[in-house]
Amino acid sequence: MNDQQLLRYSRHILLDEIDIAGQEKLLAGHALIIGAGGLGSPAAMYLASAGMGRITLVDDDTVDLTNLQRQIMHTTGRVGQLKVQSGQQALEEINPDIDIVALAERVSDARLGELVRSATVVLDCSDNFDTRHAVNRACVTHKVPLVSGAAIRFDGQVSVFDPRSGTAPCYACLFPPDQKFDEVQCSTMGVFSPLVGIIGTMQAAEALKLTAGIGESLAGRLQILDARNMEWTTIRLARNPACPVCGAAHPA
């Protein structure tokens, strides 16, 4: 690190758990963020400010006025722009020393595999089960840790699915792909503005911990937030031996 970087990241370096070695791991890290909206905004902004060396934003949507109530990476002046372009501008203004890659794509399984295998950590900030399952499959295949978040109305959840562990569950252990779940979206159900900030920031924290190799991740634990009463519930998760993605009959 040069003198400017030592100054920029000095408050991290003062932490014994991070220090210079941990910060250098962050600067060498690559975070792949699927979704540049409500969850992706705070997650990306904190990763950028913390010095994640490369951040790849993937989203094919454009900034809409209705997004601005919660998607803090975007501004009124950038309504109509691609979200990844708006996000790239915001992140470069926060930290010009890191590499921001903007991909205006709706990624498929094959493309996801290509992107995931080059990442240190993946953050799923999408809003539909098909994408979440596709991201999970790619992470299991390439053994890249996945930080998953979701938020709707006043309810949020966050967990880590780490396929590097032989015992940790994957996303499909929790939500089997052959089961049907109601798709609920902010456009029809609404969402409490700070909720996505809370969950997205937790995703950033888990991604930083995984990249720097500090602390204990949320692997095997699902954190659920009721923001009406600001109450957290922890659910312990176990790997499903019959999981069609990570189970014994389906080795990665």
C-alpha cells in the first residue's frame, strides 16, 4: 500500500483482526454483486469504501424514480441510466483506487459460472428465486462463498452459504428448487427504506470478513429481522444430504 492507501484505510489497520495483512487481502479481493438495487447499493458502497480491490456489478435494469426511496447508490440526476453505470459512478467517487466493472446483463447459468469462478466472494442482492438458485449453483460448483440477502415490506433475512466447508448448507438446502415459493417484489408489496440498508450492510460485513479471513461467518445460520419491532431471530441451518445441488449424490 502507498501512503494515501495507508491513510485511507488507517481505521481498518488499527483493528488487530485486520491490520495491514487483512487490508491487503481486501485490496486483492474481488466481490461479485448480483443486483445493483436496494441491497446492492449499501453493500457495494461499503465494499468500495473498505477497499475491496475489484467490485463487479451485474444488473440489466435502469434507474427509476421509484428506486430512489431506498437505492442509495443512485441519484435523481441519474434516473434513466443503467443501474450499473450509475453505481460505477457512485463507487468511483467514493474510492477511485479500486476497479469497478459494470455489466448490464441478465446473467444465465453459463455466464454466472464464468463470473463466479473469478470472484473471491459473491453477494446475491437479486429479487427473484430463479436468479438466487442460479447464483447458488455457480457458487457450489466453483466453491466460492455466497452472501445472500432478501428484504420485503418490514422483513429481512441474511445468511452465508460457504461451499468450501464440507458441512455447511447451500441456498438450495434452505429453499429447495423444486418447491414453489410466492415471488413477492417491492413494486407490488412495498419495502421499508432502511431495511434494505440494514441487510445490505450486513452482506458487506460478511463479505469483508470472508475476504480478510476474520471472525465467524453466518454460514449455517439464517438471521431474520422483523423491522417493525426491530427483533432478530436466528435459525440454525443444516446441510441436506439429499440436496439436489450440494448433496452427497450431487458432488460439486
